[in-house]
Amino acid sequence: MLVHTPAMDASPATIAPDAALPRWDLSPFFAGIDDRSFRSAHEGLVASITRLAARYDEHDVRGGDRRPATDDDRRVAAQLLDDTNAVMEQLRLVNAFLYALVTTDARDDGAANRQAGLQQETAVLGALTKRFEAWVARLADGDGDGAGIDGEGDVGAEHGGGATGDGRNRAPLGRSDDARVDETLAAHAFVLRKAAAGARHQMSEGEESLVAELRLSGSVAWARLHRDLTARLTADVVDRDGSIVQLPMSVVRGRAHDADPAVRKAAYDAELDAWKTVAVPLAAALNGAKGELSVLNRRRGWADDLEPALFTNNIDRATLDAMTAAVVDALPDFRRYLRAKGRRLGHDDGLPWWDLFAPAATDATAAAVSWDTALRSVRDSFATFSPNLAGLVDRAVDESWLDAEPRDGKVSGAYCLPVQRDVSRVLLNFDGSLDSVATLAHELGHAYHNTNLGERSPLQRQTPMALAETASIFCETILVQASLVGADDTTRLAVLDTDLQGATQVVVDIHSRFLFETELCRRRAARTLSVDELDELMLETQEEAYGDGLDPGARHPHMWEVKGHYFTPFYNWPYTFGLLFGLGLHRRFLDDPDTFRRHYDTLLSSTGLDDAATLAAGFGIDVRDEGFWASSLATIVERVDDYESLAATVPGGRP
């Protein structure tokens, strides 16, 4: 694996003191949407898709009666895999460029129109994928139904068989008389096994083709509406001097980290008022997307709306159940943290929502972190693990991967965008909080993961959400551990608070979102839900997850509007999986650092090559064992104990 590996002592010279917040550089890819090279890449992609569709028709690649695979079938399969990889490589670059433009400027109508056109031009790929799945299932040999994936479509058998059985390493289409063909099929064995299993949940070819086209005016359009509305949304906020200022929602939400409680409360009030102004169209969008999902999942024979998300994430229900049970058992400890924080901030009835992200520092100066300090902190912590990881920070700065400036029209939150080979772009909205530093470490963890996937084919790089969080959470954990070494009590309290804020979001808040989405899908199967019903359901699930940790009169009924995650089915629990799996890996690292380092990059490069249970077993982890998840949560509980003690003794709390 060829990875950028600067020397361990390479100086991060590009991190200048008091550096302005950077914007990323997209010019290495294209100068703009009217650039000749972009037009050429776009036209080349469309031509490649047309040729790929023609090849499917030429070889009659579609479902039908079962029959044994021939050598000619195997050659066709290998060629289709190669051609599909080539198309996906082209698509990744063009799509990433457009996505980078529209998420940093919601008013760039030219880029938005090109992106919408691209979605139309690539819709056929969804139909071709369904045809390929049906064709592989038709030809799969031996167990034929996709070795390594159980009969219900979940990855792995219920008690550890299936994915770990002898069939896992067999090529589903058998062996041919051509070594190159066999090499391609073997390299994509998991892709083929999963394709065969996915074919069980297909409608007819005509119906699947129609769905691929209609999604553009259905769930895809609803998701775009949510993105456009939320990116352009502003709020009228009472500023520090009492004046009213209009601010982008990303900036308003960033004020939740401000050291001044009046600023946090004013931002919370303004945010709730702003969400009310777009509640009706966002409710329509959510109802529309979930309505489509419900109909299609029933027609495709899934047991419920969660089951296909499990399949997509290469995880079985036994694993999710084990993790969820451990999470529920740990909720009282998270509530203990919230109550301790509430007491420190002068709240007797639990923590109000606007103080969830309040800093532990006692004044704005102590709470603020400069951009150059954030970069140095992340790099120094990464260096405690490996020179490769520290060098990733240098590379991201030197090659202008980072866009950190909050601004009007830019989406809130953060993401890491793989562009081509091992190159990424990282978006965040840096606000000087310790949470922003953690976000930087998190997203650079994703970028490091991408460097390890760089030489895999696009089909091999298809990492499910649950495993995509492995490197990001691991990097956050490294940052926390490094920040605690030698820290005084005040600093330790601030670091622990930031860490527990994040853990509470990923465990407790995401549990509330999981409960919300589960009930939303159940109700939406029968009818649409009103704004009031969505608000009420959000408050009910927050109550179930947060309990007495939050002030019951100061929660956030509009969180269903905030999160675009709901437009990707059950995009919530994989974050919890990622956090706890990452913490479990970190425990393995502490037990045997040298052995772990030797295998870690290999794990990251393999996250698209097998199911989660099999990959975890390589580190001695049984993800179907509730005890594993409880042991990961124990790390968080230890930090709660530490925080609870410090919160009561470190000066700076409010009576």
C-alpha cells in the first residue's frame, strides 16, 4: 500500500500562527463547472455509462432461471466488474466536485443544476446494479445464494456461522480457465456474494428500472429540498450588545459552544423560531422520503424498514440488538454526567438543551482555541500513534484539503469527501471550541481511512457507515488520550466535557433518533405525520433517551428538521457502532500497541471486503456479544466518574 509517509519529525511549517480559517482548493481537479476539463470528464462519464449499459444488453445480464455459470459467464462478470469500477472512479471525481461546490454555496445554481443533471444521467446505474445482482444470483454456484450472507439477507449467520464459514472464501461463480478472470472475481468475492443475497429483495426488472428513475423526483428531490432550505436558513439572534443580528444557521448552532450563557440561550431561542418557519416544507420532505421507503421495502420483501439498513451496513440484527442493549444499560451513567454538568452551570432540574455544549472553561478567553493551535493539537496527538497519521495532517494543510470557515450558504456540520484515489476534501465549521478540535480530528480520521483505501477498486472501497466511523472515532480517542496526559484539573475537566459531549450525542442523542425513526417509519406506513406530531414524537424519544439528564421544559422538538441524516435510512445507529467499535479497538491498541499498529492499516483497507463480524474477529472482537459493547461503554463511564468529581471541585462553576 503506497501511503504518504513524511518523516516523524517533519515540521508542520504550513501551520502559521494566527492562521485565518482556510477554504479548500478544488483547482487540482477542475477550474469550475465551465472548465473544458470538467466538461470533458462529465461527457466521458456519460459515455462510459452508455457503454456499460450496452454491454449489459449485449450479454443479457439480468435475472432468470438458475443455471450453472460457464467460463464465458465468468469472463463477462470480470469485465463488468472492471467496467463498473472504471465508471465509479469517473463518477466519484465529477460528483465530488459538484458536491463540494453546492455544500459550500447553496446559492450556486449553476453547480446545483449540474448536480441535478448528473443524478438524472446516472440513474440508470441503479437499475444496472439490480440487474447484476439478479444475474449473479442466477449463476452462483455451490450454496449459490451468497456464501457468507444468511438466508434473510443479513450479513453473517445468527450465531457466528455464515460469514465465518468455509464458503466465505469461495468465488460465488466458481473458477475459470483464465487466471486474470479468477483474480478479478476473487478480489470482488464479497461484492459478488452480497449481490447474490441482495437479489432476494428485488422487484421485477421493469419495476426496479422505474424506481431508479422516479427516485430523482421523489426521495432524492426531497433530500435536496432539505439541504437547500437548511443551508439557506438564517435566524434573528439577540447579540451580545442587545441588537438583533441575522446569522446563518451554521453560525447560530455554533453559538451553543459560546462561553457566555446568555449567548447560548439567545441562539437556542432564535434557532427554534427559525426552524418553525420551514417546518411545513421539511415535514413534507420527510413524509415524502419515508413514504417512498415504506412502499419499496414492502414490495421488496424486507421485514421492516430497518432490515435493508442492516444489510447495507454488513451487520446482522443480533449485533445491533447486543449493542442497543448495552447502550440502554448505560443511559443512567450518561444522565449522571448531564446532571453533574447541570449542577455546575446552576441548573437544578437537569441540563437545558442550550447548555448541552456549554464549555467547562470559565470565560471566553479560556474557552477559545485558535485554528493553528487546533491543527497542532491534532497533529501532535496523531504522532503518538504513527508518523503516517501525523503526516496526514501535514498533507491536508499543504494540499489545501480543508474548508473550515463558517459562512452564509455553507452547510452546517462536517464531512470528509473522498475525491480520487487517496485524495480527500474535509469540510467543517470551526468555531474555536474544543468540540471543533475534536471534529477536525474526526474528519481527518476519515481522510486517513481514505488513504488506506486508495489502491482498492471502487467496488472494494464501498465501506458501510458502521465501519466508515472506525478511523474517525479512533482518531478522536487518540486526541482525548493525548490531551489528558499531564493536564491540570481545569484542563482535564474541559477535555472530558468535550469528549462526553460528543459521546452523549453519539450514544444518547442517536438513540433518541433511532427511536424516532423507528416509530416514524411505523406510523408513516399508514399515513403522513403533521408538524405537531413530528415535534411531539421528537420530544417523546428525547425523554426516553435523556431521561432526567435534561430539563423536560428545555429540549429540542425540531431536531427532526436539523438532521439530514433521516433521508438516508437509519443513518443513526452506525455512528454508535463506530464510536463503541473504535473505543474497543483503542483498548486493543493499549494492550499491545506494536501488534495493533501492524494490523490497523490493513483493517482500514479491508472495510469493504467483508462483513463487520468477520473483520472484528481479526482483532479478537465478537460484535454479537453484549459484553464487548459494555466494555467499550465502560471507558465512557470511567470518564463520567472522573468528570463528576472534577465538576464539583474545579473552580468556575455557578452556584
